[in-house]
Amino acid sequence: EEFKSELIEAAKMLYGSNNEEANTIQTKCEVLITQLQDEMAGNSKSVCIIYQVHMYSVHDTTYTLDRTIQDILFDVFYLDEQNEDKLTDNILHFVDLWNRPDIAEKEIFKLENSKVLEKLQKKLCIKESKLSKLFTNALKDDRIELVRQVLEYILDKELYKTFLDHSLEGLYEDKTLKQKRIVDMINDAVIKILGSEEMKPFEKGDEICINDIFKHLFIWAVLMNRRNLAMLFWKRDGDYICSALFASSLAKRLAENASAEAFMNEQTALWESSRQYEDLAYSVMTELYLNDRKHARQLLVTEVKRYNSTTIFEITEKFTLMNFMGHAACQTKLNKIWKGQMKGDTSNLKAIAFAVTLLPILKWDIMKLDKTAKRAKVTQSESLGTKGQENNTTCSQFVPNWMRKIYYFYNAPLIKFLFSVLTYLAMLVAFSMFVLTDLHPTEEKFPSIYEYIVYAWAASSLTEEIRQAIAMKHFQSFEWRQLTLNAMTWFSFWTLFELMMYCMFIMSVILRFTLSAVDFHNARMMYAVTLGTFIINSMQFFLVSKQIGPKVIMIGRMMFDVIFFILIFAVFLFGFGVIYQATMYPNTEPGFPLFQNLVYMPYWQLYGELFLEQFYGALPDDCTENVELYSNGTMDRCPLRNQINTFVLAVYMVVTHIILVNLLIAMFSHTFTKVQDNNELVWKFHRFSLIQEYYDRSSLVPPFLILSHLKIFLLYIKNRCTGKRKNKFKITETDAENEKLAILQKDAVYSHLNSSTRLRRRRARNMDAEKDGFEASYEKDTDLSLQEQINVLSSDVDLILKTVKQIMTTKQNVLIVEVPRGSQHGTRFYQMVSEE
């Protein structure tokens, strides 16, 4: 009786998640105990098992004891139930209740149960069915094995679509969601997290698209930070690299928005998830790049229609995924765009030398005409049947090659950057000439030719900045919320600096033409400060250099350290300044001079100007203690001598020179070390923005850019009717080409998942070694030779044969083990397992 009561209590714990009344559970448990007693009386093996169970305390919650009790209860229940449909539902109920994927795999999800599975999978569409509840609870409770079994044996996407129609809002645990707007609400949530309307994952609509079934589950798993579940759905979806980067961006923004105090564990887990998703994309790109480098680079700029026609490059740049941007595929693609149609082995110095004359371009064959692209363009125009495109292609065939070489050479972003630097330096010379030598009021002399040149250059450059902002869709929405989000993603340090620089220039011009000769010194001062900002702005040209570029970025990051230092220093500045002012100049009249005196002395003492003559009473001859004289500004006030000031000065010097200054040096050292260790990735990431900016620029230089802007405006009106202009950073491929890229991605994912850890590390090291030599590597790997293609095909065939053998072996084992219940072999095997 004691064993009976203990076992009833243990059974109640096992049935604890059931929503029945306590007396009903009590009755059922007593029935089960009676059945166990009858089984014990008729089976000596069961007696042995129960005796072993009784040796443990029933209140012991060890894994072995729980599983043993569950197995006993399940065997008794299994023999008692005769109806096959009810048996299957009850098995699913116990699997869900106990979280026993082994029972599900043994009794339901197996090859011999094809008829049972055929009936069972239809129940996934029914919201209240046992299978639907099992799958829902497995998703919510992160039960990886149960989800995997359902996904492996139920393959019909229509069933999952129906399941999501009635269960998706339950997965998000939001009862306020309306089913007809579930897709739009998920889009709004993702847009709010990522801060960009271009990053919405689904098309607007009332229903869930059948092709987005696993994408919905994947994004749900990412938002709930279920990495293992996300991997299951990621394998069954498409656009693998883009999906992994999108998940990394989501997890990264969630970690950034999470409060570090309230969600410390969640924030750490989200950062780890973001890193793993980015590493996953990096590894798949490595496999793809090793198999087919040409298509790997092509994939980076191909529009992904399932993610709102964005590209891998756009996601990587927008959400600062530096590790992926440092991949050899990304850098070789950027280098190819940077040099345009020039050959890969053309050095930057050679290109700069050839830019000043035309003869070397024609004499030395440094240009490579893209005949493949030309043939593709002709084929595309013929397939589309667009008469205008055919005429343009036909006309381009009559252009001489030497003219095409000159055009492509001077249209390369590298050459555009070179002439931009030269014109900027020429503008600085002209700006300095009229500010230093020929800046007079308009009453005395009209502006010089240098000043008008600077006006024209600044106007055309400002127009170009505005055009780039509009062309890159930074201000596409007129809503203040969306405008703010776009502005925050677009405004970098240098963009803010240039905005301030142009505002100062406009203010200088206004003061120059409005102030009279008496107040003209204010306009001269404004011009001088503006010239200084223009000179400092030239530092961003160093970003193109791999050696100097990280140092410029380092200066920008150190500016934030200076801001924090100033905040700390301001506390001591005002603290000691008040002491000085109160003891040396008591009863001062309130006003701005009082604030100036508070800051003046302690600030300059930081740089070594101690003002000791005022502390020791060495009064100057031009000071007075007469209130009327120093109040009206006739003479300066004489300071009062106080012995405490010397002690205060000593303490102030210790705090500022020894503590605060060394603190600033330590902050600089930390920033330098952090950036220096990661300087190559930082430079490669910022290199993308630089190349994209100069790729989008016109070949003309200021002030002739206004002609290019007029041409762009006319072409924009034309392209609104005829189509989009060519853009190497965003390419729309045909359906056949997209299908080919999808197959290559799937093969890369398969290679990544089936490769060993040692092989992955070796390939990663090869990628790291290749990063240093990406300057000309893309010229040598655009196409595989016939022998290389044969070798790749042979390795793929061997891998497929190995996989087929593994599948056949697994199938054979299943057929041997899973014999029908009740046969002699089945009973013997069951007894063997029990004895073990």
C-alpha cells in the first residue's frame, strides 16, 4: 500500500500538465496501478523491473527514474488501447506531455508507418488535433528533436501553410493580432527593429505565401532567439546567405535595443546569435567561393526578391557586418568595381600615371572590354524584344575600341577619385588665395576670380551631396519618424562634418555681402574658420589607403573619447574655478564675465599656465581695488591673496595632470589597440562606402558637375518609362540565372554541413591568406578550366555516392529493427532491450 500511494503521487506528477480535475486524475491513477499489479502478477520480468524501480525513492526526479516510470506506464497503456486512431493520438499526447522524441520515433515517425503517417499528417491542419498541439508546443518549448521529426516525415507545404494560418499568432503569443493582418504586423515589427522600410521580409498581403512557410518560422525563431530551431528552418528555406545575414542583423539590433540592466542574459545571447548567423553566412560563402568564384561575387550584388529586392551587400553595409564584408569574395568584387574595366594586375600608381595622358592607355593594353556582358546584353534585348535596347546595342558596336577604352578608363571609380582629389586641392589653393590675400568689403573691392571659382565649386559639390542622398533613397519618406531613421543610418561622422562645413560656408557668403566695412572682421573670421574646416575635411581622402585609412578612422573614434574626457574634466573645472573666484574675486557682479572667469584660470592651468603671480599677491600696476573703476571696465580688479588657493592649486594640478590626463592617454591607448587589432576589417568595411560613392559619381569634376546633374535628371525622366539604369551594386537577374545561383547556394550549404571542423578551419585560413592578395585574384578565377570542372564533378559524384550508401545502410537497419509487434523476433528483441 505504501508503494501504491507513492506511485500514485508520481503518476500525478507525470500527468500534472493535464487540465482535468484532481479526483479524475486520482481515479485514473488507481486504475493504472491496478493494471500494473495485474501485469506484475502475470509477468516475472515486470516484477523484476518494478522491484528495481521500487528501490529508488519515488520523489527522486532523476532522468533515469522518470524515463523508467514513463516507459512502464506507456507499455501498459499501449497494450490496453485497441483503436488505431485513438492509439496514435494518445501516443502523441504522451510524447508531448513527457517530451519523449524517442517514443515518437519508435512508434510513429518511421518508414513502416506510411499509412499512419498519411492519415496523421492531415491532422496538422486541424488546430485542436494532437499533432498540431505537439508541433506548437515543440516550437514554443524549443524541442529540437520533435520539430525535426515532424519536418522530416511531413513534407507537404500546404499543410504547414494551414498550420501557420491558425497557429502563427499563438507562436508570437499576441492575442491582439488579427489573422488577416498577421503578415503586415510582422513586417511592421521587423521594420521597427531594423529601422528601415526596405528591410521588410514579406510582401504586403492578407495571406501567408506558400513559398514563405519556412521563412516565417525562421524569422519567428530568430526573434525568439531559438538558434537551433532557426537552423532547422534555415536549411529548408532558400536564399541561405541572405537569410543568415538578415537573421544576424535582426539579432544584432535586438541586442542593441535591449536594456543591459534588465535583460543582461538575453542581450548576451542575442549578441552570440548575431555572431553565429554571420559566421554561418561567411562559411557558406567560403564554400561557394571555392566552388565557383564568379557566381559567388555575382551573388553579392544580385537582388533577392524574397527579401524586398535587397542585396547581400546592402544588408552587410547597412547593419555593419564587418566580418562578412572582409570576405575575399566581397573584397575582390569591390576591387573589380573600383577599377572598372581595367585589368586586375594594373597597380594604382600605374593607373594614376596613365590618367594624365591618353597615349599610354592606347599603347599599353591595360583595359579589358567585357565582351561577355555585351553578348548577354544583346541576348537579353532580343529576348525582351525591346526595340530601343536593340538600337542602343547596335550603335555601341560601331564605336571604335580606342574610344571605348578611354571612356571606360575615365569612368572607373579609381580615376574619378583621383580627379576629385586634384580638384579639391585646387579649390583649397584658390580658397586660401582670396582669404589670405584678397578679401575686402564689397564697398572697397568686388570679389576676385578665385572667390567666384570657390563659389561655383561649393555649389556643385553641395548639389552632388544632395543628389547622392536622394539617389541612395536616404530621404525617400516624408514621415518624420521614417526620416529620422534614415537620417540616423546615413549620417556618419564625415557626413555630419560636411553638413556643418557647407552651413558655415553659406553663412560666410551671407556675412560677406551683408556686413559693412566696420563689421567686416566677422565675415573674415567666418571665412577663416570655414577654410580650416575645408582643409580638415580633406582627411577623408586618406580612407582609400590601407595603411593610413584605419588611422583616420581611429581619429574619429578618439573624438568620442575626448568628449567623455571633457565631461569628466568639466566637473573639476567648475569645482576649482568656483573656489578661485570666491576667494580671489569675492562679490562679483553676475553676468557672462563671471562665467568666463570661472573657466578661464583652471582651463589654462591644465596646459601649464599657473598664474602664480596672482596667487602670491604680486599685483600688476594696472589693477585696482576701487569698485567703481573695475565695475565700469576702466581697470582690472586686483585679486585677493588667500593661503588656501595655493593648496587648492596643488590639489588641482595632481587631479588634472596626474589622474585625468593619464586617464585620457589610457582611453586613447585602449581605442588604438582595439582599432589596430581590427584595422583591416574596419578599413575593408568603410571601403565599400567609398567605392559605392565614387561609382555613383559623374566623371566630370566640380564646377562642371552641374552639366552631369542636368543629364541625370533627363535620364531619370526617360528611365521612368523605359527601365532602370545599369548599377553594378544591384543587378536584377533572369529567373534562369537566379535558379542557377540557388542551386549553387544549396550545394555550398550541403558542403558546409557535411564538412569536418578541421576542413572548415583550413578553408577559413585559406580565405584569410587570400585576402591580402585580392588585388588581381579575380582575373585568374573567373572561369574554371575543363580539368577543374571534371575534378569538381568527380568529387561531387563521390560525395553523392557516399551519401546514398549511408541512406541505404540506415534504411536497412530500420527494416531489421522495426519488426511487427507481437512476432517472436519482436518479443525477443524487446526482452533483450529490457535486460540491458
